[in-house]
Amino acid sequence: MRARSRTTTRTNVRIRQVATAAAVLPVLALGAACSGDDGGSGDEKGKAGATTSAAASPTTPAKAPLTAAQLRAALVKDAEVPGYKVEASKNEAMSPEDAMTSDKPECQPLADPPSTKPKYARKAFVGASVGKVDPANLPGGIQLTQMLLASHAPGDAAKMVADIRQALEKCTAFTATDGAGKKTPFAIKKGPAVTAGDEAVAYVMSDTGDKEGGTALVTVVRSGDASVTYLSVKGTGQAGDPPLAVAGKQDAKLKAAQAAG
């Protein structure tokens, strides 16, 4: 009984560590974000592991970006992704401390997805957390993902993904400074090829000062002129896996919302 109690305690501590890592790494706007806007520009087609779709024709009027209310209505629900628990963020506040500025300009596209001040405008956004637990495989069976659904000006979501791909070709490390002046060193490596949405790109971001739980997989999926950033961590403190079932359903719902206008 005593051994079981210690195991349970260690597991509960690890769950709290995972939740903390997903909420803070890297300086995360994702855990608290719910609506807002910003600004920017760049372009490229998808590469291996991604599919692409053409931008709106110059003769076809672009639709207005989805609003925060539309994004929230399009957020995937628990019943649509069996095995996952989805919880929308309740905190609408945005903190200037959640901005991320890279000391290397070529690495800034990798700091932008979790930042409150990215290069490309988020016309609106909503945040959520997605949890999945395999009770028979603890703590490795714990995975928590923070999601950020965002709408962008026509073409900007594609430019954002193109910039991330370009940055991954030359950026392996950078130091980020948040809005309060705190500096955090990150190591970067390419993530798995992800086929989701119109195109997707993934990379692993590790806080080199936090060996226990400072690593996460960042996956950015584009759905038309909307995007979803997924930041995933495991109960072991390692980078998580891309939540493909969630990403597929979320892409379909965003496409439907954009089609409906």
C-alpha cells in the first residue's frame, strides 16, 4: 500500500508538471488566449508531409476573417474526438509578458506561434486545452495539448507557415525575451511530418534551462485563412505527439465555418 501511495503521488506530481509546462512553455499565450489582433507579410507552397490549397483567386472576393465568436463556435467538442477532453479557455486577458522576441531574426517565425505579438496578424483567436490519458501507461500515457485557433487576413496564414518552414532550415537555437524582459534559451529541431489541413509544419522547442519538462512539440496547421497551433507535452516531460484526430476534425470545422461566412 505504501509503494502504491508513492507511485500515485509521483503520478499526480507529473500531471501537475505537464499541465504547468503546457501552460507556460514557451511563455505561452496559448493557455490564456481567447481573442485579439496584431499584424505582418512572406509566402511559399507546402513541402513534404503537408498538403496545399490555392489562395483565393484575384477575381474572387476574399471573405472576412472569422470572428472570435465564430472560432469559438467552431472549436472541436469532446464528443467529436473520443478519448480526448477539450476545454475552452475561460481567461480573455492578454499579457504583454507573453510576447516572444528572438535574438536571431531568422528564428523569429518559430517564436511567433506562441507569442501575443506575431509578425502576421491574428484577426481573432480562441484558446483551449486538450487532454488525453491512458491509465494503464502512466506517466507516459498522459498528454496535454494547448490549442490556439486563429483567423488571419487573406494569405497571411500561408505566409506564416512558409516562414516557419524557412526558419527550420537555418535555426537550431535562439534566446527569447518576453514582454517583461525575461530571457529563455531554446533549442529547436524539426518535428515529424504532419499531414493535416491545407498544410502543416511541426517542430520541437526545448527550454535548455529546464531539462525536466521544458520541451514541447509545436504543430501549426493551416485551414484556409485560419490556423491552429498545437503545443503538446507528455507526462514524461518529453515533447508530445501531434493530436491528429483532433487536428483533422478541427480542420473540417474551420473549413465549414469559413464556407458559411
